[in-house]
Amino acid sequence: MTIRFKKENLTPPTFRNIGKCIYCGSEDTLSDEHILPEGLGGCHVLRNASCEKCRKHTATIESFVLGQMFNPIRARMGLLKNKRAKKRIAHAKTVDAYGQVRTLRIDPLKSPVAGVFPIYAPPLLFNSKHVGYGESYAIISSESLWDEWKETTGNTIQVGMNRKRFALMLAKIGHALTVGELGTDSFDPFLPPIILEKQSDIYRFVGCYYQWLSPATDDYHKYDVQIRHHDGEDLVSVKLRLFANVKSPTYLIVTGRLRMATRVWSHASEL
Ligand SMILES: [Zn+2]
């Protein structure tokens, strides 16, 4: 399924009224929750789905990814809405000819790196051996900008990256997508304590899809909510690709366990 993108505006967004915080269960001062961050063009909203405390927490998770790691790609795709975001300058480091590391401030539209995507092992729940993934994957915005950078600045570029925050954002999107698709009563969620950073085994549930490198498509963002039978349980997982229109990796997020009644529903819907 393709996540509808705000500027495409092809179909009206779907709304589901939740009536409690999807992270902590509180029913106080609820606000609407974007399934995909608005800063990534997300327009699907869960109504009355986040309390004030959790809203602030998830906003902090997203701000670094959107403001640093994805700022250039968002600038290119017209996703920087307000003046402050447009003026925000990405920081990059380079090593000059004398071996000195220099920190530079660059206009996001002139950055040779459009975005940085961390690469993880597949969720450890499915893969008992931890494979030593520790890489990241940078999307080069254009060869000419990269050549210009090498000529004027240096042969390397380092941009801000935070693997853990990115994984937390994936967990948040995966959880919200599952609530949007299945509602809150159909599954036992795994991720709220992880998103709220009360539990630290995030890589048990969040990782790359087995074939993480996929060709570019015409879609901005793509997802599939899938049921996977594993160790006698029906697990809900979300396959997610952000910015599928560039050669971005595919992530796999295990969001919870299907409840019995839902299992009947999910089989029935296949007929
Ligand atoms: Zn809450």
C-alpha cells in the first residue's frame, strides 16, 4: 500500500477516532496523531490518539531525524513548510587535504547527501543470531553536487545520524500504522514501552527487511501490514519504505501479536 502524500491530495485521508493515548493509554488531554509525521508529508491522522506527555516525547524522537538526517531530502521534495524549517541549515563534516576535520553548515538544497538511512539487522525476534550490521546508507542527491563538493570541500562528508532515534521513529510509525489498520482492540502491541523508552530492546522488533535494498519506485512512502506466523503466534509486522522514490532501504517493524478474534477476521478477509 502506498501512504498517501499530502501534496498529492488524491484521496481524502482516513480518520479513526481512538479516544485514548495509543502509547500510554491515558484519556487526558488527547490530541490527533499523525500516523506518518507531517514533516514527511503524512496526512493520515488518528483522532484523539496521543496525550500531551507522549506527544512531546514522540516529537523529540522525530525532530532529529526530520531536521538533520532528512532535511535535504525534505527540502528537495518541498516538504519544508515553514520559514524556520527552510532556513535550517544542515551540518556536515569533512576531512580536508591536511587531514583536519571541519564542520560545515550547508544549504540543504546544495547538500550532496540527500538523506541518510541506517542499516540494521532484521528484527532479532526473527533472527536469533545478531549480524554485525552497523552501517548506514547515504542517498547521493546528484553526481554534480558531489563532484562540486569534492572539488571545493573534500573527499568525505559526514552528516548527522542517530541510529537509535531513527529506529524509535520507525517503531512509532509502525505502531501508529497498525492501530490505523487494525484498531486498538485487535492486537497486543509490543512497541509502546519501547517508544516511551521504558524498555530498551528495540532491535528485537525493529530492523531492516531481509532484502533491504530495493529499486526506486514512483511512490514516496510504501507500507504493508502483514501477519507472520512465528513460533506458534500470529505476529503483526509492518514493512515500511520511506522515500521509496529514491533507492531507500526497506524496514521491518514487528508491532504486536494478533488477538484470537482478529485471527478469525484476518482469515475471513482472505476469502
Ligand atoms: Zn500518553
